[in-house]
Amino acid sequence: GAVVSQHPSWVICKSGTSVKIECRSLDFQATTMFWYRQFPKQSLMLMATSNEGSKATYEQGVEKDKFLINHASLTLSTLTVTSAHPEDSSFYICSGGQGQNYGYTFGSGTRLTVV
Amino acid sequence: GNSVTQMEGPVTLSEEAFLTINCTYTATGYPSLFWYVQYPGEGLQLLLKATKADDKGSNKGFEATYRKETTSFHLEKGSVQVSDSAVYFCALSVNTGNQFYFGTGTSLTVIP
């Protein structure tokens, strides 16, 4: 079946540094990638939607200059958390697919801790 | 708006016990409803889904019925196993681009 490989699975970084999270679709072409974030004891919340070759669409309240999304190819999308702060510590997960009729596949998630 | 309210955990059950995880939703339009499961160290996996009222989704002994009148999609299993220990997420999706709205997740631990 369709697999989305997400890495790293966990990362610890210092405040002020940047962290890149990658999601690769291994056996299909992901025309759309969703990026979600989950704070402790809260729901997974959509951060942004990206379509291959175009700029990402960010949800209200998500800083596009802080959370840089690149979806330059049909098999790779990246989320870069720039100038990370402790409040960015969260669980980030991607979901990729080919459109409504084909379903979407989730990555395994990345636990980010900023110290 | 669209939202999902899910029973809080954690839930701890003995093997072969009956499981219910409650899920209710609000939605604009006519949503599809899902249960996803996340085993330790793995991504979210689709467990079951239902796309219209009174549909029953089922998989691996789990089932849930789309109840429009009560806006609910409760997950049930008659006899849980240790291997069912995971986090379970209730979710809905409306037609606009397949964005998902998730509940907070319920952690289930099944003890022998």
C-alpha cells in the first residue's frame, strides 16, 4: 500500500536554530501534502496544505515565515521550523495523497522538542 | 464549523474486555467519518470509515456506526487483545480538499 516516510521521528534542538522535517511518498506521487501539529492533550490541527509546485496555503494563525513548507516534487515535501522556540515543541505529522478519490496516507510523525 | 469531540483517555482494559470509545462531531455539510489508529512508533493508519448515515465501518473486529441523529461515531470492539494497545483518533472529512478534523486521541492499553 501507499507509504509516506517521515523523518526524523524525533528531534531535540536549541532555541533559535532551525529544524527540517521531511516527508517522502515512497510508492506514489503525492500531489497534495497536509501538515498537522498536535500539542499535548489537544487535537491534530491542520497547519498548511501544499500542492506540488505551488505555494503552501496556511491556516489562520500559522506563521508562514516561521513554518516554511516546500513541495518541490511529487515525492518530497519538507517543513522547516525556523528560529525554533520552546513553544514550537509539538508533534508534527504529514499526510500525502493524490486527491480525494485516492485517499491520503499519514507519515509516522515527528516529535520536536526545543530546549 | 467542523470539530470532533472524543472520549479522553487513557483507557486501560483487561484482555477480552469490551471496548467503547465515544466520538461526537459537528460539521458543516455532510462529512465522512473515520477512525485512525496509531501504534507506538508508527504513523496513523486508517482503521475504518463510514461515508453516509447508518453506514457501519468495520475492520479487525472494530466497528462504528455513523449516527446522524446523534452526530456520533462511537468505536466498539467486543473483545480486545494486547495487540490493540494504541492511540485511536476519531476524524471527519468534508468535501473541500480532504482536510481532516481530528479528535484529541484516546490511548488504549490492554493488559494480559
